[in-house]
Amino acid sequence: MYYSMTGTNLKLANWAKEAGEEAGADVKVLKIPETAPSSVVEGNPAWKAHVEEAKSIPEVTLDDLEWADAIIFSVPSRFGNVPGQFKQFIDTTGSLWAKGKLANKAVSAMSSAQNPHGGQEQTILQLYTTMYHWGAIIAAPGYTDPVLFEAGGNPYGTSVTVGENGMKENVEAAVKHQAKRTVSIAKALSHL
């Protein structure tokens, strides 16, 4: 499940999908609905281009959350927090939460920002706070593989710095490790 203005988090989600499928999971890439005013989106060429690029990607629904045994979130940092679009969708999950339908799911998160200290870790931790309320099981990558250090060393979830020329760190292997770890934790939970 991802939200992206310019496509970075879609790229991360697609890498996670590849790795999840390699690990034997049935994977969907779903986008968070865009709630920004069209005049704002239209005023930013990169944002407008991504909205067009992602037009065919289905939007996430509550049914998708109930269906999933594991969920990997990929969102940009917004002032050290999750984007409003993500928060708005998450705020609709109360009916599932009240019935315990989100408990015991393996969840993991990834993030991006414009600069190395742009709030990526804090964004992931803010997202995990909601997951604690769900009763979900956090599947953070920790320091479980050397590829995490090559990608910048974020133990909470893969994070990437994005400049005008794209991603500054090579995070593909870290994303794939994180996705495979999340699937393995979900499989282990299914046997409990």
C-alpha cells in the first residue's frame, strides 16, 4: 500500500511486490486515494505526471486490508509524519479495528524524503504507532542483513533520500530483504 507524489514510493512498492512474490506471497500493489485539490496537483508537473502514470493502479479499500495477512506501507515523509492522504485513509479503518480484523497482521513500512534528515525514521515510527493500536505485528527489518547498511542503515524500515536526479541511495536490495522478511513473519504468524 503506497502513497506517492512523484513515483518514488510506487517504485519501492513495486520492488517489495517482486520480492513478496519471490517469497511465495500473493501480492497486490494498491495506492492511497489522492485527496489533494486538483489545482495543486496540476500546478506541480512531477505530481501531475505521477497521477497520470498511476491511473491504472487500484486504490486500496478496507476489504484489501482485511484480506491481507501482511501489509507493507510506502509513504513519503511530511514534516516528520505521514502524508495527510495516508492519514485520511487510515482514519477510515475503525470498523475493521473494532472487530479485531487488523490484529496479528505483519506490517512493515518504508519512507522517502528530500534530504537525509527529512523525517523518514520519524514517519515510519508515526505509522507504526497506528499499527500498535491495530494490534498488528511490526516486521521491522532491524539489522538482519548487510544490505540494510548499504542502503543507509535504517532499522525501522527502508528509507531513501530523493533529489532532483532521483534516489540518492541504492535501496532496492534493502526493500526486497524487508519484503521477504515481512512475508516470512506473516507465514510464521499463520501457524500460531
